[in-house]
Amino acid sequence: MPDETTDLIAHEDTQKDKYLTFCLADEDYGLDIGDVTEIIGVQKITQVPGMPSHIKGVINLRGQVIPVMDMRLRFQLPPQEYDPRTCIIVTEVAHQTMGMVVDRVNEVVDIPENQVEPPKAQTEGASGSYVKGLGKIGENIRILLDTEKILAA
């Protein structure tokens, strides 16, 4: 009979090397699937005075108040009107929950560790400190983000 530790290890193994990919301004990014709680459509965001410009406000998600960050503004990209493909990726890291507004969610992909390169010095600009690595999928590159660093900032 399996115990909780075995179940937890098996669950972690099934999520290893899996990333939820999304698009911002025609670039593809990825978040560790283990950090993603759910994906929801954009809903009413209540603005909170005095917040940084990239924090759009808060949403009420089934009774839980969650701050929402616009990833375009976080990465100093030009703002864009929300459309039907705009989504909020709800993440949780170290008991901190945050919604991240992205242009569109793509898919969950497997990127084995041996296909992930550490960020290069050239990528360590304004958003570089949030880059965990560069994932290679065929001829394409996904910018893999460190959810914990994004939330901590």
C-alpha cells in the first residue's frame, strides 16, 4: 500500500520537466507546471490604490482575494487591451498566490533538463533576474521563468 511520501514523489516525477507555456508580445515563456494552480479568463479586477503599476489589483476567486500582476507591464512591454484570448494564470509558490495576466496560454510542454540552458549574461536585463533558463524545443526557444522570483519582486 503506497504511503503519502511515495504519492508525493510520484506526483513530483510526473510534473518534472513540464512547463505551461504562454505568449507575451510574440515571445514564448514557460512556468514550471508545479507552480500553476489554474488558468482562468480575465474577470473584474478591483484596483487597489498605491500599488505598483504592474499590479492591476485583486480578484475574488471562489472567496479568495488574489493579487493580479500584468506580465506585460512587469517586463516593461507595451500595454495591450485584454481580448478573449487574454488569461490569468493563477500560481502558488511558498504559500503565496498570485494571478499573472498573459496574452494567451499555449500548451504544457516537456523540456528535459538537458535541453535547458542557464540564462546568458545578455538575457539578464530588466527581466533577466526572473529567467530560470532557456528551454530548447526543436528550433524554438522558450524563456523559462522563475515563478518564485517574479512573486518575490
